[in-house]
Amino acid sequence: MTALEVRGLVKTYGRQHALAGVDLTVAPGELVGLLGPNGAGKSTLVKSVCGLVRPTAGTATVFGQRAGSRTARTAIGYLAELFRYPAWSTADELLRLHQRLAGSDGGAAERQRLLDLVGLPGESDRRVGAMSKGMQQRLGLAHALVGGPRLLLLDEPTSALDPVGRRLVRDVLAHLRDSGVAVLLNSHLLSEVELVCDRVVIIRTGTVVAEGAPSDLSRPRGVEVDTNTGRRVIDGLVRDDIPALVARLVADGEQVYAVRPLASTLEDVYLDAVQGQTG
Ligand SMILES: Nc1ncnc2c1ncn2[C@@H]1O[C@H](COP(=O)(O)OP(=O)(O)OP(=O)(O)O)[C@@H](O)[C@H]1O
Ligand SMILES: [Mg+2]
């Protein structure tokens, strides 16, 4: 059974079209990156799956249950893009509240484990008001993981994190995926998405414009050679052309130091998809 199945999802806010018929699936143990420009509809999609936004048309199901239903919500962990916790609340109080709301019986051990996991060990008594924004975002991730969700929806979970924090979140997500959790990750950090996601879905003005594994979406972009005459890119060649290319360069008297096939990055693919550029 799929963890998340979205079919023909449409959402209009008044006359504003946010989603124009989106299809998307996430399987258990799959990490999918949802990409798209500001205003593309990413958060609207995630909120629809949580039941926070009522779709205009189409369906979303979570492990076969209608999105927004109690059983669907029980399976979900959600980190919103813009969240504010009360400044006076401590990390421990906040997690305890969410354990109660989520019906988790993990107790102090779960709270401790989650704070350790997100890199906030020993911070259980720190008040939100005394946390940096990155610390608050880490706490938000811990909150999303309360009760061990089977589908994790993260709306830009690393936007406030330093490089070490981003690495930590990548490791946490990879571990969750390996233990069978389905993850849908909204992000603008393409290099990060490329590193961790099994599949990416790119949306633009509420429509899916590209989809696939990052490696399947990328295309050959020529071969870069570094010789005694300098470094240059030879367009139109692919990896299989390299032995003949090297033989020709050597026959021409060039000294070859390095040869590298180039492929488009996820950033190139993204720009092609959302702007029609060939980067
Ligand atoms: N509550 C709302 N009322 C009216 N319009 C809304 C509402 N929420 C979102 N929109 C509009 O719906 C569209 C999609 O917004 P959404 O927040 O889903 O985009 P996004 O892809 O998450 O963007 P970002 O990358 O900036 O977070 C935008 O045009 C936005 O202005
Ligand atoms: Mg958003």
C-alpha cells in the first residue's frame, strides 16, 4: 500500500489557483523531494494531506485513509514551514504536550531520544524564547517525530539550519527512510535534495512539470578535459566516447591530466523545468 496517494488534487483560494490537478505518490521507505518556485503550491499540497486545507477537487489518501481523517492524521508527522511555539514553553513541555496530542506513550525516554536525535541533547529545560531559530527548527523536527509517524511531511525543515544541522537532518531522514518511514520533503535547497531524495517532483503553478530520480532526470553535458593546453569542455560527447577522445588527444601530442564526463545537476534540471531554460 502507498503511504501517500494524491490524485488530481485541485485547490483554489477564491480566484487564486494554488493546485491545478496534482498526482503524487510516496511509498513506505521512500524519500521524495517536492520542489518548485515560491507560490508553486508545495505547502498547499502538504496542508491538504494533513487535512488543514480542504481540496477543491481530487483526493489524497494516507495509507488508504482519506486525508484529514483521524486515522490518516495518526500516521502523519508534520513540520510546518512557518511555525511559532510559545516563548515561555520549554522543549520538554512542548514535546510532552505533543505526546499527549499524538497519543504517544513514549514518555520521558522518547522526549530524551528525540532531543538527542535532532542535536539538542541536554536542552530539555531551555525555553523556546531562549533558543536560536535553528534550535527552534530542530525542536520542530523532534516535535514532528513524536509518536513515530509512518508518513513524515517536512515543509522546508532545514531553512534555518547551519551546515552541520543540515547534515544531521539528512542523516536522520536517511535513517527514517531505511526503517520504512515515507518522507515528503519540501525544500529549496537543491543540492541537499539531490543528496538525500530517492525521487523528486517539481511543481510549477500547481502542476507537476518534472518527476523522477535525480540521476534519471539529469542529462549528459559533454566531457571536460584538462590538458597541457588548458581545461575545456567538449560538447556532445558522453562517457563512452572518452577512450577514443583520450587516444586522439594523445595522438595530437597533448598531455592529458584529467577527463570527466559532465551531467546536469538537479539545479539545471530544476531551472529547465520551471523556466524552460537549458542552463
Ligand atoms: N490561505 C490562502 N489564501 C489565499 N491564497 C493562498 C493561501 N495560501 C496560499 N495561497 C496562494 O496559493 C499559492 C500557492 O501557495 P503555497 O504556499 O502552497 O506555495 P509554496 O509552493 O509553498 O511557496 P513557498 O516556496 O513560497 O513556500 C500562492 O499563489 C499563494 O499566494
Ligand atoms: Mg511553502
